[in-house]
Amino acid sequence: MNVRTMMLGAAVVALTASAAQAEGPTLKLGHVGDPGSLYEATAGKFAECVNATGKATVENYGSSQLGSDEEMLQKLKLGQISFSIPSSIMSSVSPTFGVFEMPYLIKSRDHMKKVRDDMRSTFVDAADAKGYHILGFWENGFRNITNNVRPITVPADLDGIKLRTPKGTWRVKMFQSYGANPTPMSFSEVFTALKTGVIDGQENPLAQIYSGKFQEVQKYLSMTGHVYSPAYLATSTRNWESWDEEVQTAVQDCATQASDFAYETSAQMDDDLIEKIKEAGVEVNEADKDAFIQASKSIYEQFGQEVEGGQKLIDDIQALAKGS
């Protein structure tokens, strides 16, 4: 299945989802993904599944229509929307989620599946303590760097580059340690900031890079794969507790089913999109990942010391990499 097929499939799913009717509540899902993104495809799959149960109707609103990740988290708390798909921003909700900001911690999607299955309660409990409820472990993806200054092969190549990052403490610290000038910014603002030169570059999975059209305003793509970012289907504990058991069951079952779909679709997108980005005129290079891993030791040490239970989190996740 190629990218075009997935995009068309997502569009059909979105139409099906919006057309479906149910006797239960209408649940709004907001996300920052643009048309053709992994977020759109996964949200469409989830909506199709829930709507087919007849227990509720899920309506999807992408492209930051319902606000930035930060704004949507607030709207969840207020009960103004039912779901959002936060990713890196969860590290600002609870320090526990900051473990996914550790570079090269997640080795593969099979590794992430083990983390999802074996350590689910660790992250669900951390979110519940802050008033959020995690329903599904979806995917943002393995992140790579684009910029307009130079190819990035080793950390020193980032020296002085103004790089957009999500609003997560540890991502900022990581890129500062590499010598970059990280600039936290909402995803919806990135294209314009790149086009106008406010920032030099950004880092995202290929699906977000391509659907965000960053290939139109960037010269270089460096395959660093520096962080794997989960995405989460999140609601608030307030919302969750307000739904009857049948709605809860439908939502939870469909969120779980959408997880494997996200992993499989993202892997296919990674295979397809690298060529699409090259065709757009972007120069692509492989980074020296060993050099980045060596430069990342201080971040691991700092996280282990500053976050309660941080070293155990790292150790537990690393232990699950065996055989992945």
C-alpha cells in the first residue's frame, strides 16, 4: 500500500465516520495532523471503528482546527472536546512521559509494542494523576532533522542552527547539548516560520514532514532517527467518567485496535515518503547515529537524577529491547 492509497483510504474513513450516526454521544477528536498525515489516518480508523459499534459518533478535526496540542489538552480538562492526540507535549504534563524524549531509547516498533504492552499502567497511571486518561498508544514516529543551513551528520553540525522543537523540556535540553538553538513552537506555526526564515529547521517523523509540506521550504533532510515519539489517544478523567460503560468499552476497544494500525501504516509511510521528499528536491543524508548516541549520555544521566524513578524507567524500557 503506497502513500497515495493510504491518503485516499483516510479520506474515505473520515467521510464514513462523519456520515455515521449513533444513539450515543457525539465525541469530538482534535489533532494537529494535516491531510495525509499518520494522525489523520489513525484517527479515521478509530472513528470508523467506534461509529460502527453504534454506541457513539466520533467526529475528527485535524490541522489544529480545535487548537494547538497545549490548547486541546486544556479543552479536554474543561470537557469541551472528547479526545486529542498529544505526543511530545505529554512530557510537560507528567515527568514520566519525558522518558520518551531520551534519544535512541526506543530501538524499533517491536520494542515499542513491548513497552506499550508491559508498561501500559505506568503511563496510564501517570496521566490519570494529572486528570487525563490514556486510551491508546498510537504513533508519531522516528524523528529526523530538516534544515536550510547544512546536512547534519554529527551533533557538531547543529551548532547555532535555529531548530523548532515541540514544547517538551527534555527535547530542548537535548538539542542544546548538541549545540543547536532549539525553539519550542506549535506545529501549526512551523511551515510559515520555516518559509520566512524565523527558524532554520525542525525535527519530525517523515509522515509529519511530508504532510506538513516542509519539503517545499527545506533544503536538507538528515536521517538522524534521534527520538521515537509515541502519540497517545487521550481524553480527560472527567470525560471518561461521564460516559456509560458501553461507550467506554467501544472507545477503549477501538483505541487498542488502532494502535497496531498506526505502527503498520507509519512503517509503510517511512518506506514511501523518503523518495517523495527526494523528488521534491530535498538533499537526504544518513547521520552518524553512534556520534549522536555518544553525545546523549549526559541527558540520560540528568533524567535519571532529576526525575523521580527516572533511572528505573530507562532501565525497564531498555530491558524490553532484548529480542526486539
